[in-house]
Amino acid sequence: MRMPRRGLVIQARTRWLLVGLALLFSLVLLMYLLECAPQTDSNGSLPGVVGESMGKEYYQALLQEQEEHYQNRATSLKRQIAQLKQELQEMSDKLKSLQEKKSPRVNGMNYQGTKEQASNDLLEFLHSQIDKAEVSVGAKLPSEYGVIPFESFTSMKVFQLEMGLTRHPEEKPVRKDKRDELVEVVEAGLEVINNPDEEDGQDEDDGVGERQLYSENDFIEGYYRTERDKGTQYELFYKKMDGMEYRHVTLFRPFGPLMKVKSETVDISRSIINIIVPLAGRTEAFAQFMQNFRDVCIHQDKRVHLTVVYFGQDGLSEVKGILESVAGETSFHNYTLVSLNEEFNRGRGLDMGARAWEKGEVLMFFCDVDVYFTAEFLNSCRLNAEPGKKVFYPVVFSLYNPAIVYANQDIPPPVEQQLVHKKDSGFWRDFGFGMTCQYRTDFLTVGKMKMKKK
């Protein structure tokens, strides 16, 4: 019973001993700090009531030193700027003297005359770029593959020929940099139309009322291409919804500001197109072709003539029956069937189709039986072909085999739904020159020139 009581006494004594040692250590430490503390100098600059005045002098001296340093730096920079100005003035005087030697003053003209001369030289250079480009005159090329193709665009789309592996054949929406460029071009074309020059031959009014102003909504389509050593050519077409005339504006950007080349009014209301189709067999394809022909040419355009040049006898009666059936249903009789008992030859068929027309000059469209076209294309054909000057070669979008493209579907969709510009559905056949819009006299003249060369 004593052992626990004794242990408690021992623990209490030990605790008081430790407290006493801690107090003794704290007292020794306090005395040490008092003995080692630095003596306060009466001349010190510590902040407070006593050292306040000396602290201000210290900071004032420090500020004065910094101010002198920045003043010296500013003086050095001013001296360097003055030297640079002097050197720049000397260089300007030398350049001015060289320009005066190259272009001496005439009739007391001052330096303003030199600036005007430089502006005239620049304008003359830009016009020389236009004169060199194919926009003004034709160019001799080694073959048709040397032709720089145009890319077409509307207000919403750009049809891209150089697709590569990542680009789409139809860009929508248009990339911002390209959109800004084309918007500027369309607006420049509107400026030319709405503010015509005397050389455009457009009067201020049409004799009935005020002259119509065109807007962005009247822009139909455009074409552009770039000659890398000259500049970019733009062909723009505008049309009022209730009108039959088109306004055609040609602009050129010779690696500088846009410049007007030509502005004209084009009336295509009386322009007939003779569509020439060489054919041998393929009656099912011809029946589908005539269905498109009926919808586009007979019901919408109504200014076409169809010439079918058929080779051989197999299937000839079916072709006659299809033509007679369409004529009976639509009262369309503007067609010609030329029968040749020969093997199929496309060039021969086109030549015979052109010669079968006996009513003088006409615009011809050389077409294959498996080509689908729209009424808008027929107008493009009329707008871009000009007798003696221009031949239009449209770039065809070639569709892949629908059995492969739509292999995951039970049956391929209708033809109208297959006509989409996607890289998975087809490609631009920019290496083909089989489809063409040209005038009959131009086609026959080329044939005569070849015969003379032989």
C-alpha cells in the first residue's frame, strides 16, 4: 500500500525541479540579451521621435542620387537621338539629290513633281502587268494542260479544284481570308457598275427612269485565277431577279490594288444552244439523260436544240422512240437525229453534229450522255463563250460508283441526292476537255486550220 504513495511524491518533486530549471534558464537568457544589445547612438537615423530628422536627410540624399542618374541617362539618350536625326537628314538629302539627278526638274517643278512621277511610274507598271496577263490577250500554250484553270465561287461557296488530301471540293463556309478577298472583289465590281465611266457606255439613266443600282444580292457567280508572275484575274456576273440582262465586270489585281479591265452588259435572252450528244448503244443512260433534258431544257430554259449523233444500228429504234415520246408529251420538236452506220468515234460525232446545223452561227455545247447539268449551267455557257474570242471548258465533277459510295445502304439514293460536292463522293475532273461551249464558226475554223497544216 506504500509503494504507490511513494511514487506520487517522487513525481511531484521531479516536476517542480524541472520548472525551476526552466525559470533559471529564462533568467540567464534575458540577462545575456540585455548585456549584448547594441548601445543606442544619439546621432542614429532610426525612425522615431529622436531620429526622424536624420531619416529625411538620408532619403532625400538617396532620391537626389537617383534623380542625377536618370538625368544623365536622359541626356545620353537625347544626344543619341540628335545624332540619329542628323544621320537620317543626311541620308534623306542624298536620296533627294539622287532622285533629282535621275528626274531633273522641268519648268520649275519642286519635289511634289517627283512624287507624282513616282505615282505615274507605279500606275504604268500596274497597267503593264495587265497587258502581259492573259486577261487582255490570248497566250500561246504548248498544250491544253498549260491552261491555268479558274475556280468559281458564289456568295456562299467556293468550288476548289486543287483539293489535295484534306481540302473539300466545295468550301462552305468560306475560309475568312478568302472570304475577305472575295467580298472586296464583289464590292469593287458593284462600284464599277453603279458608278460607270464614260468608256463603259452606260448612261446616267435608261430613258425611262433612274438607273438601277445593283447590290450584293444581285451577284450571281464569279471566277478567279492567279498567274503567279502577273496577278489575279476576276470575272464577275450580276443580274437583277426581274431582268434578262447580265452585267459582266473583269477586274485584275496585279499584286497591288484592284484595277478595272472591262465592264459590259450581256444580253443572252436570244442565245440558242445546240446540245450535241454522240451516242452508241447505252439506251438506258439516254433515257435518263432525256429526263434531265426535259426538266431543264424544255420546262425551264426553252432556248435549246438537241442534236443526237448515233453510231450503228443496235438501239437506234429505241433512241428514236425516246425522242418521239418526249416530243409527243412536251410538244418539243427542236431536235435532230443523225444516224451513222460506223463504229463509235466521239470526235467524228461532234464534227457531224456541228455540220448538221444549217441555220448559221450558233453556240454549241458538246455533251456526253452521262452528264447532268442545270439551267444555271446553260446560262454560264452563254456568258463565258464569245465568238472569235473565248471558248468555255467547264470542269466536270465526276461521281464515284454509287454501288461503292453507298455500299452500306440497301439501294443507292436517287440521282438528285447523289449530286453533292464531297471528297467521298467524287472529284473535279480538271484534266478532261471533252465538255465545251463554243461557237460553230470557231469550231469549224479550227478544223480548217488543222487541214491546212497537214
